[in-house]
Amino acid sequence: MNAPLVQPLYDEVQHGTWSTLYCRQRENLEDKGARLYLDALDRMDSLTEATIPRVDAMSAELGRTTGWGLVIVPGLIPVDDFFSLLADRTFCTSTWVRRPDQLDYLEEPDMFHDTFGHVPPLLDPEFAQFMQRFGEIGVALKGNDEAVLALQRLYWFFVEFGFVQENGTPKAFGAGVMSSFGETNHAWDLRQDLVRFTLEGIMSTPFTTTEIQTTYFLIEDIPGVIREMNDWFAAL
Ligand SMILES: [Fe+2]
């Protein structure tokens, strides 16, 4: 069995890059981001603009609220392993932080994406429940490539790039949007063109990881997504 990965210490330049990313994006999100996300981010003691956060401290804070935890991974992991972790209320994060000249572009997610983007929503009980159930269904569908692809599309268009409806107004929510200054502004400019969520619609829409998004879905009701996902799974 492999030893658990240990988070490194960081130098001043890396902490400075983190602070720059955090402050710029928190300000950018004030009128565009979902309160569901922003309120969670603002109440976290372990995820702030001051320094690169410690994974164990964020994990403990999640554990005290929704019972989630974090593990360190070296990068992208096999989808079956990812589903298993989610089913166990565990999210994974890398620990590398982009260079100062990479503020706006990355080929693969760094710790800012994995934590600033993904951790705050896990403090919300309904979203936390969605993520666990999503993982359980993924585990149960291991080997069913078509169904797994449908789940990956749901993850992409909701967890990474979804908007949510708050008081009748669409607000940015997905981690891929929340962790990227450019993606936030691009998505916000397209908010009149959001596609209303249906499970069938999301699961039949292909995505690309290499180009800027052109389709964003609007989710009105997270418990409703869980119900529809359960119904879909039961009917397979
Ligand atoms: Fe992500």
C-alpha cells in the first residue's frame, strides 16, 4: 500500500500567487457567484486569502460540518477511484500551485481549482448529499461505460460549470467557473443563454476539456437533481 501523500511547504512567491488568485477572484465573484458558494467560502477558517491552505485543516473543517474529508492525490485519478472516494464523502485535491505567470491558464487543475473551486460547496448539506450519492451510483455502475459517460457529463455541466438559480437570478456555481477569473467572466456574459436543467439534456450533451465552454446549464433545485439521478439509476 502506498504511503499517504504529504502536503509540501511553500515559499513566499507561491503564497503570494495564492493570495493574488484568491483576492482577485473573490472580488470578481461578489455579484456573479452563488451565495450558496460565497457564504460557505467566507465562513471557512481554513481556506482564506492569507496563505495556501493546509489540506488537513480544510478536511477537519469539512468533517465538522457535513462529514466530508479531503485526500491528496498526485493529479487526475481513474474514474472508478474518484467515484469510490465521493461515495465515502472524500474529495481529492492536488497540492501544487501554479506559477505567477500562469494566473489565467492551466492545462490541468492545480490546488486553487481543487480547493477554492470545489471545497466551499461541500459545506452545503444538499450539495454534499448530491456528491455522495453521485459517487455511490458511479461505484454501482462500474464497467457500464455508457452510464459512466452520462455521469461524467452531469459532473461536468453541474459540478464544474453549472449555474444555480437564486431568488430568480442565475448565479455561477461550478468549480471550473468559480476558480477561473476568465471563465467566470466568459460564463457571465453568456448567462442569458443558459440551458435549463434536465437530466436527459445534460447527459446527452458532449463536453470538451480543451476549449472554452459554450454551453452552461442552469440548475434550479439540487434535491431535484438527486431525485432525478436516483430515478435514472433505478431505471437502468
Ligand atoms: Fe474540478
